[in-house]
Amino acid sequence: MNKRTKKKINKTILKYPIILIPILLVVLVIAGIFIYKEFFAPKEQYEIPDGSAEVHYIDVGQGDSTLIFADGMTVLIDTGEKDEDNTMIKYLKDKSVETIDYFIITHFDSDHYGEATEVLEEFKVANLIIPDQKKINADTGKEQVMYRTFMDKVKALPEIYVSVIEASDDIGDRIEVDDIIDIDSEKDRVINVGVIDPEKEGDKADLELEFFGPVKDEYSNSNDYSIIVMARWGETKLLFTGDSEKKGEEALVDKYGSKLDDVLDCDVFKAGHHGSSTSSCQDIIDAASPAYIIISCGEDNDYGHPHAEAMARFKKAVGEDKIYRTDESGTIILTTDGEKITVSVSN
């Protein structure tokens, strides 16, 4: 640019100061509003209807993550795979989550706990519940590095309560990460989550978590170590079986026998292993007798989930219109007052 051109531009700028000043002011106002909203404005709190619980089956692609709001408490079951967009972390922040009262990792496969270390970094976690899957994760390689990174992070948190579930464990004590606690008796498998009124003797919080598995201590498949948990709000019951497959489900059926119908009876069944044909066997479906089935899987995933064989069992159990899939519907939100269930989807 020559000197004559520079002088011409400078003269033009000086000639129109009245035009430039308002533009600069508008830019500064917009920038100020953005900075205030991003860093200084109080965050709008996410609220659910009084007396209700919400269950968010988060669309995390080919993986699992479920967020439960109830009685002022937050329960997170799995995180999905780690991704560049931090999908699950952003979802929790968007819902005003700051504290996770109970963080349950069903098993140590990356599509179920890929964001677990980030969860510990971004939120306060009061209680962590994990399976005793060290035998599988004793192998070398990427999975072991991920597992050790997560466990090292857990050990560095002084205020977290950790419960490790084996076949005959109890839940709820503060323990060292590598210790195993016993959860053998009926009452010790149940956690009451929420606000307890100290003035009411024997008062229990309204959200209940009851753990039924894993049943055995030795499996060849990491999926069969999956924690099996029932969440109850009032009369509404929701069953989560992680990725438990044939051996894990058979052990569950054998253990509870004639009591299986009472143990697994639920309103909402989270399909095992993303709708794989090797999970959600007929005995489990019959015992659960759900009204709704939720499938968490990625669109056009490499595994072909959900499999046709599993879908046939699901359609027979609840009908096609009561099956919801994250690959088709996006995030699925159930709202219940303890009796009635309503379903909404993001897509």
C-alpha cells in the first residue's frame, strides 16, 4: 500500500467519525453481554415438577449414560464413550448439575465409562459405585491405562465414598478403592437416596436403588461383571443391567429362581448391551414384564445394534410403540410422579 492510498483511507475514516462510533459501541455492548452471560450471570437452574423424578437416557452415540433427578438428588449411571465434544459433560452442565450424589459405573468398558475421569474433574461426586472388575483390567494395553488413570483420580479425591460390588457385597461404607465390602444381606443391597427428615423416625428418602448383580466373581467376559440395579420412585421401577450377557443373565436367573419375577418386575427396562442378541434373554424379559423398553445405541453403529432377535423379543413384550431408541429419538426423558410415566424425546 503506497503513502497516497494510506492518506486517502485516513481521511475517509476521519471524515465519517459519527458512523464509526455507533458501530464500535454496538460491538462493545454485544461483547459485554456475551462476557456477562458466560462468566458472571447466575446460571438458570434446571427444575423438574414437584413430587416427580426425571430419568434422562442421554444420546451418547454407541454407548450408555443415564441421568436421574429425584428428591433434589442426582444419580449418574455410566458416561458413554469419551468424545471430542464432551457430549455427556455438556449435557450435565446444561441441566445445572454441580454435584453427583451417586455415580454408578456398571462395568469398565470404554463406551460406559469413557468420560468418568472428566466427571470427577468437572463435578463433585459424593458416592462412587463400581464392580469388582480388576481381573479383566489386569491386562496391559489401552484399556488398562484408562482404568488406572481413572482409579488414580479416584484415590486422589479425599471426600469420595467408594463401594465395590462383588457377588456377595454390601454397599454404603467408606472404603479404600482396592478394598472389597460385603453386601450379602437383603437390607444392605438397598440405598435410599434423597432428603431424609431427621424429625421423622425411620424416614426414608423417596428414591431407592437396589442392587442385584453381578452374581458371580468369575466371568470370562467383562460384560458379565455389569452391575444390575433397580431404581424406584414411588411405584415406578426402572431396571438397568449394563452389558450383562448370557452368562451374567443365567447366573441371575439361577440365583433368584422362583423369586425372579418379584426381583426384576419393572415399568421401564433398559435393554442390555445396546439391544444385542446376546443380552435381554427371554427369561429376563418375562420376569421384568416392563411397559417400556429403552435402547441406547449409535446411529448406523458397526455392531448392528439393536439386533433383530432382540427386537423381536422386545416387540413381543411391549409392542413397537413402547420401544424407544436413542439412535432414532435422541435423548429420551421419562418423567414420573411415582405412578404415571410420560415420555419425551429430543428428536
